Amino acid sequence: MLIIWLTLSWIFLSSAQMVNVPYNSCVNYFKYETVEDGSAYMGIFTAPSGPNSFYKWSPTFDIHGHSGIFLSPLMRYTNNNSNDQRGQVFVYFVNIKSELPKLTHLSLNGHTLCNVTGYGRPSTKITVQYQMDLSES
């Protein structure tokens, strides 16, 4: 009986810590990741290939329900050795309980890279922006 109780407790606790990751329709420019120790989630944005050195990022995220802040500011992602030094930024998802925010819009230098329908009401949207100049590195 103790083994059954411990097994059920483990299943319940494991499922309580799992977070739903929404469908990503922007896979060429965005990916969901976990932080190294698995304690937090982040989103990493990668610019398209090209000669640009200046980037103005503007992503919009949507989450079910009425929510407080669920994103950190965008920050420069410096671990981009595998991306031929293309511009990368990232965002941490904070105060997340059951699902990660859905990326609904991404523009770079005023050009829309991705645009999908968000959630219906009630939902909360947040847009963050960041400018970076790789020629200053």
C-alpha cells in the first residue's frame, strides 16, 4: 500500500511541475528552451541570415487568463557561436504556473516575421522591444 501511495504522489508532483509549451509557428526565428538546471524557461530569438548588424526586435506574447507580468525584458543572447554570429536575444518567462506564453507576433526592423492568432478572452498580451547593434561588440 505504501508503494502505491508513493507512486501516486510522485506522479502527482511530477505532473504539477510540468508546463504546457504552446505550438510554435515561428520555428525559423524562435524557440522555447529550459535554463540549464531546468528550473526556468526562456525563449530565444534568432535573426534571419543577412548582412545586418542593427536589429530592432518586437515580439508579442499571449497567455490565457488575466496575468501580471510574465516576461522579463529582452536581453542580448551571447551564446550564439552556432549561429554564425547572427543577432540573438532572449526573454525569461516568469511567474509561470501551467503554460508558457504563446508567441503571436514577431517583427524585426519593422518587418513581420511571424503573425498568428492569439487566445480568445480572457487573455493577456505583452509586447517587449529591444535594439542591438552588433557592430559595437
